[in-house]
Amino acid sequence: MSNLGAILFAILAGVSTAIEAFVNGELGKNTTALIATFISLVVGALFFLISILLAGDFKDLANINSINPKLLIGGILGGLIIYFTVKSVPSLGVSNTLTLIVISQMLIGFFIDATLLKESIHLYKYIGAILLVIGTFFILS
């Protein structure tokens, strides 16, 4: 995939995250946070199951036993993201919730890059992280 394609997918992920936060927040107002999370995950699972069937990738899904079980924690983390968002949006609003989500993701991403992936982090990234924290303070004020 080209960088342009990756950039487009990242932008689409950001747009989807903002819309999802709003929709799931509204869903949580009509049910509980746990029920809203469950509904969101079941609808998403059904959507992707249909996508897998239409794409003809079902045989790849059948090879799930070969996946390291530790990697399945991503599904739990995805559910927790939805749950925590559903709990936050009614009190903080969509933009403040997403601001805190993004700054948290960026800081943890820097930590993962530096420690687990052993990537060198340039000084400009540290300066950018500091500016993000300062910007977060202003956005939330």
C-alpha cells in the first residue's frame, strides 16, 4: 500500500472514530454502557462476517487456531474502547472525549515505538508530544 493509501485509511479511521463516539454515546443514553458496547460489537462482528463471506475469505477465518491466543486481546481492547467512550461522551461531549483519546493514543504510541519496537524517537517528536499536552489543556479548558 502506498503512503497516500495509508494516510487516507488513517483519516477514515479518525472520521469513523468521531462518528462512532457520537453514535455509541447516543446508544448508551438509550440503554446502559455495557448493552451499548455489546450491540456495537455484535453489529460490527456481523458486518465483518458478511464482508468476509462476500470477499471469499472464509477459509482464512477457519485458520483461526493458528493465531497466537495473546493476539486475541485486541478484541477485548476494542470492546473496552467502545465502553469507555460510551461512558465518557455524555459527560465530556464528543470533541473533549476524542481529544483525550487521541492524546492518550499518541503518548502510548510513542512509548511503544521507543520501548517495544526500539525505534529512535527524534527530538521533534518529544517537542510535538509536549505541544499536544499543552494543546489538550487549552481544548479542555
